[in-house]
Amino acid sequence: MQQQIIHAQDHIVNNPSSVLSLYLIAQYWQEYGPEKAKSFLQSLSLPLQNHSIAKGLVAAWEKRQETESNTAIGRLSMDFSQADTTNMAIRLASFRGKYVLLDFWASWCGPCRQESPVLVKAYKKYHSKGFEILSVSLDENKEKWKAAISKDKLAWTHVSDLKGGQNEAATLYGVESIPANFLIDPQGKIIAKGLRGEDLERELQELFKTQ
């Protein structure tokens, strides 16, 4: 894979008028990173820079930057509403006044299921002190989603729009892979993200040490 990326880079640099160069940038832009990929794009001939693929890449980069800014530490969390397992609409904003872990997962996600015992332990330990979890599932099959909740004994609030990878809350928060999470304070501000395993326990221990 690494050799393919290097060969692609060589082709892009040496063939700025080749449409293949544009396709290679589109194929490997995540591996190169937005800034490097953007510099490659700007090195192409003007007709290729004005190509619909190039414009689509630029729009995707701009959208990603906007999402990263909106979900940065210190930013106010973005509200959304999705249905729980009984079809009741649940809003993220309804958790104001408590610390809430906004957790993105799915029943089919192995690493997510491996993280379940960590969340169960944290919920049991800190729930009475004002800690909540709102889990958003990227499932499409409601029965499999509910079965995973039951099997892993996940006793907190769960929601999903059952749109799989196109889940609207996941899109809103720029979630590209799961598990993913955002820790939100009682005022609705994002104070941490990507907390897994012992990192979550350390963060919660610090927050609740005087309570």
C-alpha cells in the first residue's frame, strides 16, 4: 500500500496535465492529508483544477474543516434529535446540567463492543454523580441493535435513525470511524473527545474527584 502511495505521488508530481493525476489525488487524499493533497491539486494544470472531481474534493475539504472547527474542544455541542429503541425522540440538549458522553458505535463494530465493559463500568461508577451516556448507533437493523444493547448490558439512553453510515448525527459530528465519542459538560460544551479505555476513567475521575 505504501509503495502504491509513493508511485501515485511520483505520477502526480511528474504529470500535472494528466487526468490520472487527479484521480490519484482523489483516491489517496486521506493518506496524504488535506494540506498535502491540496498542494498537489494546486500543482495541476488549470483545466484539471476546474474539473468537477477537483471541485468536489475542495468542497469536501472545506466541509471537513468546518466540522472539525464545530467539534473542537471548547465549542458548544450541536443539538440533534433521534429516536430511541421505543421510537421516542431524544434530544442531546435534554442532557444539559449533566456531564454526557456522546458515544458513536454499532452492533457490528468489534472495537465498539470491546469498549462496552469500559462504558458499563464508568456508567455504574459515575451515573449517580451526574454522568450520562447517549449512544448513537450506526446500525441499520433495529433488532440487531437492540440485541447488542441487551447482550452488552448497556443501561443508558440509545438512539439511532437506522441509516447506517449515513446517520445524521454522525455526519453532523464528522464521525468517519467508530468507536468515537465526545465528552460534554453541563453547559453543553465539548471538553474532551476520543476517550477510550483508561483515558475515559482518568478524565471522569478528575471531573468527579471532589464530588
